[in-house]
Amino acid sequence: MKRFALCVLAGLLLPVTAASAQKLVDATDPDSIINLLRGFGSAVLEEDDAGDPMIVARIDGTRFLVLFYGCQDGAECKSIQFRAAWETSGNISLGQISGWNAEKRFGKAYLDDVKDPVVEMDVNLFGGVSTRNLEDTIDWWQLVLADFKLNVLEE
């Protein structure tokens, strides 16, 4: 009976041990983020004007950036932001942007200084998240892009 109880206990603890052993993804490792993004499209590592990492990527043909924030000398970053922008010759109204924002939980949109639409989604990675969590976040970003293109850009 003791052996059975120990086997049951070990079986209950195994998922906790396996979950805690999983490698977490955070903003200090741009390569791990690139590897996940490549499961959705293309991604290459570049550097922004401040010397911080920046990923240029594509999902479903849409180009976007992954910007890194809270970095110290181009490393040890704490969060990321997905950002996509389109040149539209100013034919998107502030009302369209406000309407889209009012209906959406993920992603925020605005018109930049030349009245072109921009969509962003911030992601806090401080302390790390599971690979599965970040993959799900990228999937949400893919849905945000598709929805914005369909309902605002009318592509």
C-alpha cells in the first residue's frame, strides 16, 4: 500500500517538476523570440537607433517590428512590443481608429504624425514566460493584424 501511495504521489508531482524545468523565454534572449516567430513567418535580428535589439518579421505577408524595451546597453531587456504600420495616404480616419480600439482587447491603434495607421501590442516578459505562452501571444498578434487589415484597412 505504501508503494502505491508513493507512486500516486510521484505521479502528481511529475507535472509540477516538468513544468518548472521548462525553459522560460524572456526579452534578454532575442534569438529565442526569433525562433518562435519563424514558426509564423520570417524574422531577422537587427538593431534600432538606440543600439537595442529589434526584430523585423512577417506574418501572413504583413511586415512588423518587435521592439525591445527596458534594455541596458542593448541587453538585459525586460519587455517587447509588436508594431506594424502602413502608408495609406491619410485615408484612414481617427473615427475608424477609435472605433477599432473601442472593440478590441488586444492591440492598440493610432495615427502617426503623417496620419498613417499604426498597430501595437505590448508584451511584458520580465521574469520569463513559457514558450507556449509566447507562441499564444504571437498567435494573438497574428489575429490582431488580420482583424485590423480586414476592418480598418479593408484589405
